[in-house]
Amino acid sequence: MPELRKDPVLGRWIIISRERSKRPTDFLVEKAEVTGGFCPLCPGNESTTPPEVFAFRDNKMSGMDTPGWQVRVVPNKYPALVIEGDLDKEGVGLYDKMNGIGAHEVIVESPNHDEDFAYLKSEDMALVFMAFKSRLNDLLMDKRFQYVMIFKNHGRAAGASLEHSHSQLVALPILPRMIVSELEGSLSYFNYKERCIFCDIIRQEIKQKERVVCQNDDFITITPFAPRTPFEMWILPKKHSSSFRRDDDASMYSLAKLFGESLRRLDSCIPNVPYNFVLHTQPLRLDYMEHFHWHFEIVPKLTSIAGFEWGSGFYINPMPPEEAALFLRESL
Amino acid sequence: MPELRKDPVLGRWIIISRERSKRPTDFLVEKAEVTGGFCPLCPGNESTTPPEVFAFRDNKMSGMDTPGWQVRVVPNKYPALVIEGDLDKEGVGLYDKMNGIGAHEVIVESPNHDEDFAYLKSEDMALVFMAFKSRLNDLLMDKRFQYVMIFKNHGRAAGASLEHSHSQLVALPILPRMIVSELEGSLSYFNYKERCIFCDIIRQEIKQKERVVCQNDDFITITPFAPRTPFEMWILPKKHSSSFRRDDDASMYSLAKLFGESLRRLDSCIPNVPYNFVLHTQPLRLDYMEHFHWHFEIVPKLTSIAGFEWGSGFYINPMPPEEAALFLRESL
């Protein structure tokens, strides 16, 4: 059973998932690139993954765990957390831990092995976002979960271990530190100004223009004022909304159009750059929030960034976001 | 002039240091390994670095910027922050920024090009820590600075761009988020318990034994209860002390003995593993603290850790710290 452990000073939760490795030197071994060989995420190989928990199918006659799907969601075969069991919260002296209960799922974004997420047709990418929504709404029913983290590792340097385009979802019985800090920061602004800080950011960025990458009626992509890495981008809905899972399907299409364009602009600036994106949305158990605003953060993984910065939370960024936005605007 | 920028939601400060790169694709280029060629940190090449700001010399007759030193501190030739100028704090709409004023120095840990920090003699490593102390006490005089971050990137994957063993120091006019969070967390524990949380951690670890790597009369090395990576280690003074720069020179020798042993144990478990260490100590302008406790955090940089985790602040660690401590204890 994996374990969730809380750092007593920072309040940061960590998953200890011991199944994954054994000897010390195993941790140094580079992951083998999956090349040409067998792909468990391809149509026809459905039986090699755990049974699907959700799918969009263009062939309405096709059955579960058979080809005919456009987007398919399956439990991770090597989950960091397990779905069965009780939380069993426990104090160990001054430390806190609980059983590593949670869901760990893989969202297969396309049946085509060589598809690049950035180049999906908007209507196909919209299905991926609708799958996110559907899973969020389904996992909401499980009262053990506080937060669902949805993210994508694109490229090996960003942590992807399978070539076939996919994103991941981890349902957690705790709130990750990242979200706690964002909620605190945005609430403290709201208490002072009685306005959502993200709405204010959007207004200011539209007026100042220099950090806007692209926008449409519903969404905007900016390079944030204080980015961790060159070409970091945030995608936000223009209309206030704290909860991704409550937004309608029409907006998912609009999001897909802008998301795809943003990633293609990035790819055009730095071809094949590895990146991670993370959905930041409100916790499952809290009411709709006036002070918080869902958004995606896209963080390129650049090899010239020192390891130190990731470890300390303190970042030195060699590229001003205004320059990055200019490159991105002129890239397509 | 570099810039310091604050993320308005998280309160996280970022350095934008534009000098370092130009075209988008420059960020993808792997840093060339320095091999065999010219080393600016070697004795005899002192004139190729900016003039030294501090040195320990075994040849007392040797002059500044000439050979004869054991530890030498020089300004970084490519500083992320600059020492001359005013802070000029400024609001830009809802954003905050200030001039990138600060010191960025390189601590050359040995005159020998091939020296590995972990294998320095204790009396030589003690000089490195005394150099840290001396720089901290000197930079304290500059009222613009709030915090001095001292860290080491060991190995190319951890961000080292020069082979010759060295650590770095960045004096900042702000408090890094990492320290703010630690001060808040430890103060909240102190307010409740009226005890230092780190002192309590040390007491509990000594009693439980399972996460202790090694110890001597003055210091202890543990694998923390909720580590971010396999083989993460913390080194703490057993006696309460919030401020590294106030500890006496005798304790620096004792620290060096345990620090070296800890790194050699790590190296024996995972040969040549890249790592970062960061000194966590109290801010310059605050009084001695009953609730905070200085320490070093050593974080190995392991290639099998997904990029996602560094970007999100949310960690999945495949090795329980109890197992890591066992490997480390049995390694020498």
C-alpha cells in the first residue's frame, strides 16, 4: 500500500509509492524510450490495460475495451495510489500519514499512435477536455477525494514514459500545497479588493498587450508576469469560473482551439520542446469560489535550467515573458 | 539590469536575468561539458575571474588574486543579479517588481581541479563552511539584502557548468518563498507547542532510529519523513540554532566531518549521483529565532523523476526514507 506523508514544517504532502523501484542505482537508470515496439495504448491492445473507466466512441456499436474509441480513460497499470481501502489517517509522533488511497488514470488522447497533442483537430482535443470534465464529475462522487490533479508529461525529459499521446489524472485525499497556496493568495487579494485576482490579471494583460500570446472570445493565453521558465504559458477563461468541471461543452471546444494554437506556437519557437501542463481548478469539496479562477499552466522543460531551481522553489529565468510572448505571437 | 518579479498569487519571487540567452532554441542547447580545457577556477588563472572578495590562504605571503589559497570566493562572472544600484521597488498595475540588485558569488572549494567535495579532508571542508559564514557576516552589512541563499550544484544534471568543485551564493533583497513557508510553518508549531519543531524532529528521529543516517556529538543526518526524492538528506545541528552565521568555527569542523561522511555514503549507494544542497538559515534582518533551526537539505537529482513533479511542487517518491536510510547506513 502506498503512503501519503505530510512534511510537518511546510504542510507539503508527498506520495511514497514503494512498488516502483528496488536497488539504489535503479533510480539512476534512464527510462528506455518506447520505440516501434508494442504500445499498450493503441487500438487493438485494449486487453493489455486495466478495463476502461470512460471512453468517447465514434463507432457507437463498439463495446468497452475494444477499438472504435476516440478518447479512452483507463486506470494506470502502475498506479502511484490505489483505489481500494480506507484512508486510515495516523499520527506518528509529530508526523502525519495516511494510506495512499486515490485514483491514478491515463487519458489516451487519440487512437493514432503518432498523434501529437498540439496538432489534434480542435474537435478531437475538445473531447480530451470533456473527458477530463467527465472524470472530475465522476470522481466527485467518491467522498474520500479532495482534489483531482490533471496533468500531461510531453516528451521524455518531461517525464513521459510512453510515446502514445496521453495525459494523467491523480485523485487525492488531500489538497496539494500548490493549490492551497493559490487559494490562500487569491483569497487574501479578494478580501482586500473584493475582486478575483485572476480576473484583474486578465484585464490588465489585455490592456497592456505585451504578455498576451493569443486569445479568442472565451480564453486567453499569456506568459505570466513572473514565469519560472522561458516560454511558460497560462491559459485562462476570460469569464470568471473557479471550477473546470462546471464549464459547458461548448467552451471546451473554444478552449481546444486556443490550447492547440498556443502549443503549436511553442513548438514553432522551440521544435519538439518537452513540456508539462497542469490544470489548476478548485477543490472538489468546496463551494464555487468568487476568488479563484481555473486555468492551465504550461511549463516547458528546458535542459539549460539548473536542477537547483526545481529543488529550492527559487527560479532564475533568463527570458523576460514579454520577449517570450513576442516570439510566440510572431511564430505562426 | 536584471529584474526581480513577484508572482501576485503565490508571492513567489523570480529573477529575470535577460543577459543569459537570446534565441528561443538557445534554451534547448545542452551545456558543453568543460573537459580538460581551460579552468578559470584553477590556481594561476585568478586574473580571469573578477577580483576575489574573500580567501583562506595556506601561503600567508601570497597576495590577493594569486595562487596560495585553499578556498577562494569571487563574484560570478555571469551574475544573475548585480551589486550596483538602487532597489527601485515599483508596482506595475497589480504586479510588483524591483531592480535585480544582489550579490552572486562563487565559492571555489579547493585549489585542486579534480577534488570532489564529498572527499575533501574535514579540515579543508570546514574552511568552505567558514567561508560561507564569513560571506554571510559580510553581506549582512549591506542593508539592501534580506537573505543569502547558499547552494551547490554537483554534477551536470544538477546544473553545474564548471567541473572545478564550487558552490554559489546569491544575496537577495527579498525572502525566497521556501524560507517564508518554513518560517510560517515552524512559527505556527511553536505558537502551539512552545517548542522548535526541528528540535522535536531531532528528538523523535534519535528515538525512532529508522531515518537516522549518521550522527556525531553536534550534528545529525536524517532522511526526512516526507522526502521529495529518493535519498534526500537533511543535516541539522543537534543544539538549537536558527542562524548558521552565528555558529562557532569549532562546530564547522564537526559539521564538515558529518557532511563529508553523509555525501560519501550517498556516493557509495549511487556512484557519481548529481545533487544539489541548499543551506536553510534565518533571514539576515530578523532577530534570533526560537522557532527556526538552520539546516542543509541535500537533494539528489535522479533522472527517473518526472519533470512534472518539479513543476507542480507535488512529488511522488518511489523510495521510503526508512529504506534509503538503511541503504545509507550500510553503505560505508
